[in-house]
Amino acid sequence: MPHTIAQIAQTLGLQAEGALDLTITHAAEPAQAGPDALAMAMNPKYAAGLSAGRAQAAMLWAGADWRALGLKAAVFAPRPRWAMAGVSEILDPGYDFGGAIHAQSFIHPTAEIGEGAQIGPFTSIGARTRIGPNARIAANVTIAEDVEIGADAIIHAGARIGARCRIGARYIGQPNSVVGGCGFSFVTPEPSGAEDVRATLSGERQLRQQKWQRIQSLGAVEIGDDVEIGANSSVDRGTIRNTIIGSGTKIDSVCQIGHNVQIGEDCMMCGMAGVAGSARIGNRVLLAGKVAVNDNIFIGDDVIVGGASRVFTNVPAGRTMLGDPATRLETQMQIRKALRRLPRIAAHVASLQAAVFGTQKSGKNGQ
């Protein structure tokens, strides 16, 4: 859908100059931008790309000289990535969910579907499930029985939602995301070798036969409003109590959230991060890519954990953690500086040893 520069600036609350009636249809990188594109050049380092492209309008950094850049109009973005979020929402063409409830979908007679919902082919919706108004559900989605999903949900192809889960408004489930699968919980008749090692922190243990017995997942999953679950990510249902994800939390692709986990509001989990069972995570916590969180620990509000870190113990609120095992960022920087000095230190120690041993040898020869 076409938009004028004036409309974009007004919607985003930004300043615009030049030919405000100029119409654009999409966004593009500066060098690839054509006459109907809004070139995204929100940093001076992208200015050179404007001369390579054919853009007439651009989103620029504050104070940029748009005339000198050969443009007819410009929108100024004091906070570029925030402006990017707004522009992407305005210009997003969205997905085609068919506009109606497809004849080849299966909806149980006792299910309740809200007004304006769109449901794709080969999607199954179970008994007594309630889908909120204006939900958009793609093809090959499975939603089990007794599920509740709020208004304006977007659920992409192949997603799965297990029985008795509760999901708030404006939920986004990316392709093949799974909410409400069984937790990974097993036990042996006698204490297992893993339990021995954990109790003693020693490799010494009794070797014996052991068979694993499943602990059934009797709980479900509760998800707040404005939550997004990425492609191929999984949120396990609780063993007794529910697994909980707070409103506003965003979870990237290929993430794992174990049974009984509680995640607060406005958290972010980046790709391949995992949280083991019964861990509790506060509000506004950021787990970077490949972060692993141990089971049964607590991470306080406003904690940031850097990429590929492994968190084994409780973390107080407000800390920035890094490393394996994760420590405070300042401590980790000292450790890494010390590691870089190790070859030089080792060479120095070797020279000292050579000098000492050489002196001792000379002394013995002189006796």
C-alpha cells in the first residue's frame, strides 16, 4: 500500500522535509533503492549508497543535509532502530491467511471462534477451545482441546499448541513453534548416577542398571499478552504447576524452555538459548544467543547474560553476566585479559626456571 512521506512522518512522530506528498511503496537499502522506495540511510556510513541507488526519499540521521545527498524528501530519525520498527510496521505487507475459515480446516463443534478469525487449510482446533477475534491461523496448525487464545493472534504454519494452554492477546507463534509439549522429566527407582554426581560433585559413583520412568506433565503453559515464540522453539508444559511466560516477552528461534519455568515480563531470549526446568527469570532479562540457564535457579530483574554463557547459580537483579561459568562482566574481562597474558607469563617463567637451574648447575660444577 502506498504511503506519502507526510503520512509516514506523522504516524511515527518524526520530522520530515522536502516533497512531503512523494509516495513510496516499500523500504530498501540505499544502493538498491528505486524511485518508489524509502531508502534506509539512518547513519552517515550509508550515505555513499544513496548515490549508487535511485531513491528520491530516505530515512536519514538527525541533521543530515538531504539536498546535498540528491534527495527530494527526507524523514529524520533521532533513534534509528526505533524508527526502523515503526517503518517496518507501516510498510509490512503481512501474510495471506485466506481471509476466512478454510473448508479443509477441522474445527471441533464445541470450539468457539471469534469474529473475524481466519483459519487455513488442514488446521485442527480441538474441543472447547476458544480463539479470540481477528486471529489469523495459517495452514497445518494444531491447537488441542481446552485452549484459550486472545484477540489478534498470528499463528504461522506448522505451529502446535497443547491442551489447556492459556495465551493472551496479540500472540505471535512462528512456524513450527511448540507450546505445551510434555516436559522432559524422568526418574529411576533408585538414585541414578547423575544424582550421585550432582550430590557429591565427584566422578566416583556406583555403576548399576537403571531404567527411566516418565513423570507425566499435569500442568500447562500460561502466556501473557504481546508474546512472540520463534520458529522451532519449544515451551514445555509444567509437571504440576504451569510453565509461565510474562507479557511482552520475545523468544527467538530454536530456543528451549523447560517444564515449570517462570519467565517475567518484557524479557528477550535470543537464538539457541535454553532454560532448564523450574528456573525462575525476572522481568526485563536478556539472554543472548546460546545462553544456557541451569535448572532450579533464579535470575533477578534487569539481568543481561552475554552470548554462549552458562548460568549455574542464582544471579542478583541488575547484573551483567558473561562466560562459562557465567560471572560478572567485570570479572570475566579480568579473566580474559589474564588468559591472553598466559603465553607471555609462561615464557617468562620458563626463562626464570632456566636461569635458576643454570645457576644451580654452575654452582655444583664449581664445588
